[in-house]
Amino acid sequence: FFKKRMTKFIFITGGVVSSLGKGIVTSSLASLLKLSKFNLRIRKLDPYLNIDPGTMNPAQHGEVFVTDDGAETDMDLGHYERFTGIISKKSDNITTGKVYSEVLRKERKGDYLGSTVQVIPHVTDEIKKFIKKDIKNEDFVICEIGGTVGDIESLPFLEALRQLRNELGKEKSLFIHITLIPFISSANEFKTKPTQHSVKELLGLGIQPDLLICRTEKKFSTDSKKKISLFCNLSFDSVLMLENAETIYEVPLKLHNEGLLRKLNTHFSLKNKKTNLDFWNKFYQKFIYLEKQINVAIVGKYTNLSESYKSLNEALFHSGISNNTKVNISWIDSRKINDFNKTKKVLKSFHGILVPGGFGKEGSSGKINAIRFAKVFNIPFLGICFGMQLAIIESLRNLKGYEKSSSTEFGKTNFPVICMMHEWEKGKKIHKQDLDNLGGSMRLGSYESILKKHTLIFKIYNKKKIYERHRHRYEVNYKYLKSIEKSGITLSGMSPNKKLVEIIERTDHPWFVGVQFHPELKSTPFNPHPIFNSFISAVLKFKNQKN
Ligand code: GLN
């Protein structure tokens, strides 16, 4: 007879400060488990009040990651996918906002049968339900809790976890707490006190962490480790050290060396399985010995660009590695290149130009200048989402009679080349758009595109049908398709009903591609995205010709 598979839950909290790389540690642990052939789901519990991060400013909160099933989620889900290849679902990200709206919906429906609705048990029940939802034969569910222990907002989440630990028992649950051990140079000492306090805080909430992962700039001594173990009520070997890494993709290797899986196996009484780390080892080797270099300009509006465009950054890195190339990215603020001469000066030293997704009129003329510059000087160009829309506007503005082409996103126009679908298909909506609620009014998630044969994009994908993720409110106006083609653009990818433009390219240019979707969301170190692979080899070619 056989034992029923038991799902085990791993809860990951963070203490002392934010930005400890909790998401990367969570992803790395997930990667190690996946490489040990376990089945798993990875979830993020976000204590903020927004329903989802869709309406949050990416400059503050980082990128909004979009899943295949159309959820706007926390950017950590992007890391989970990149490290494991496991496709995230809507149900893998929950926020306080979602929990409360569900509780309030039930309250109005009368589901609570007259009882007083309270944080404990009603809110905590809802959180627990989410954690256990949609789980079938997973060996592990890893839940990362956003924020830092001690935040008021995260209290109901931690309380729910405390209860879960009681219900599941130690054999089926594990708490990992990630902290910081700062090095104080004036005293020439590592300081363990903040970690002690943070664990105390957790203990006060009824949670004793089973494992500590201590982030540190450099290795600390066994003495510090002993001290931490003594004050935090943990065995010596339950204190793991995580030194700064050269790349986030080195973290699975570092955690493995620290014995993370061994600890897990002991805790859950599992046999040690073989973990195949060949891929990460090779990836790291390639990373240290990159032979080539290119300079790519990304022209955008947000100031905190590398966080706002996390997936893009990573996608270029992945394809760089597979092209044996270090991709030096410069984030150019489009508001500073409103003048074409200025644009030339700023962009002249780059080997490739990319205009990523974006919103709003502000900064758009600088982006259009960058596109024109790439077009005229035959510099490899990739336009993503907004970048594609602007490439079309740029092209049409050079066609006689279409000089005023614009997007309705910028205000009223007589040439709405880019607009919302209801603006060109009065009454008939191809995809449902909810225009009253800004949150949730976009074309979101995975959609099919059909590629035209004998085009660059067909060569890149080498197939006819592709699926990519979308996140945009505006579309290319169907009525302008003929004029767009007349302006020198090939419509090389369309929606299956042939109405929505998904991919454009220029035949009068060595490498000029625009896509309505976000290819960066599907790139992983294991599967660098073909569009970025091709872009980078075009950039390399351009650089060689230039020299
Ligand atoms: N602002 C554009 C739209 O909503 C593009 C969005 C994007 O680039 N993600 O359609």
C-alpha cells in the first residue's frame, strides 16, 4: 500500500530591512527543489491594500508582472518563473485588498450568518484558504510574505501562518526567516543584534523560525553564528549564511553550498535526493567569462528604470549570456531628448536601441526621436508595446497627409492611429474592455499571434503560431493598416481574426522590430527569448560593422 502524497508548506519571511532579496532566495530555494524533481507551487502574499499592483506606480513598486492567465502581479512572480520555469497563475499572488474584498463580499451575501466579522478568524481564514487553494499533488508550496516582520500590515498574514503551523504540524511546515547581518567598519565587527530583535518580533507573534538565512556582505565568523543561534533559539546549523553574489543566478549555488536542502530534508524527514546543478554551474561559468560587450540604450520615462523594467533587464541578460556577450544597458530618460539633435548626441555611441512599454504622453516625443534615430541610422531597434505603437506613429508621420498621426492616449486627435478598440469598432468589442475601472481595463495575459511567412519574425520564431503576454489598453487602429504598410512597415504578426496588429518590422532596415506584447515576460535563463537572442546578435553585427 502507498502513502498519500502530503503537501508541505514553506513560509518565507523577512526581517530587519526590506530589499534583502527575499524574492531571489525564495526563487533559488524553489529552483533547488525543482532540480531535485519535486513538484511545487510558489506564491506571494502581499500585505498592501491594493487589489493587485496593476495600478501602482512601477517607479515605486517595481515592475508589474503579467501571468499567462492575465493577472497583474508582483514582480517576484517573475523571478519565480525565471528561476524555475514553473508558470505562475492568478492564484499565486494575493494581497490584503483581495482578501478583504472577498471577506466583505461574503459579509454582504450573508455568508457569515449573523456573526461579527473579524480579522481573526474571518480574515485569517481567507488567507489560509488562499494558501491551500488550487493545490493537487504538489510536494511543496512555498509562500513568500511581502514586507518586513514588524509592519502593521503583515500582522494578519503572520497570524494566519501561526495558525497553519498549528494545524499542519512541524512535519508539514517550515519557517524560513531572512535577515541582515550588517558589518560595521568602524568597529570592524558583524552585528547580530538586528537579527536577534527581528526573531524576537516573530516569537512575539508565536512563530519560531526553523531556519535563518543571514544576508551578509562577506563571510562572518563561527562565533557570530554561535551567537545568532544562541539568541535566536536555533541550532547552530540552522543558521545559514548568504554572502553577496555576483549575479542573482548564483544564489541557488550558494544556498546549496550552505546546505539548505540538507536542512530541509532533515526537517521533513526526507531522503536526500540528487540535485542536478549542472545548468546553474555552466550558466555561472559563462557569466564570468563573457567575451563580447555591447551598449544598448533603453529609452523610457520612469526614473527607477532597472526595477520598473525588471523582466526586460533579465531578458537582455539571458540572451546576452547565450550570445557570449555582456549587455551594458544605459537607461535614457526620454524627457531629456525632446530635440532631435540632442537625441543624436545622446544615442550616438549605442549599438542598439530599445523603447519598452510605457504609458502617457509625457516623454513620448523623446521616444519617437529615438525611434527615428534608430530607423535613419540603421541601428538595431526593438519596440515593445508602447514602443511598437510609437514606431507606427513615427512611420506614419513621414507619410504625406498623415503628419498628425497620434494615439488617443495623448488626447483628442483626428488621426487616431493608436486608440482603444471601442473607438474604432463602435459597440462591437473584440476583447472585453471595462472602461469605467482603470484597474482591470486592459488586454491582459497570453494571446495568440499568427506570423507571416518570409518575414524576419517568422525566421526568429521559426513557427506560425505563437503565444505571448499582453498588457495594454490601446491597439493599432484597424482602419489605418493600409497606410501603415504604405509608410514602409510590414505587419508581420496579427491576431487570429486578422484585426489586431501584434508585430511589425521594416524591410528597409537591417533589424527593426516592434511587438505589441511583452516578450521579456517569458524569457528565462533556460530559455532565453528568441526575439532578444536575435536582437542581440543583430546588435553585435552592427557593432562589428561600425568598428
Ligand atoms: N500605453 C499603451 C497602452 O496602454 C502601452 C502599454 C504598454 O506599453 N504596456 O496600450
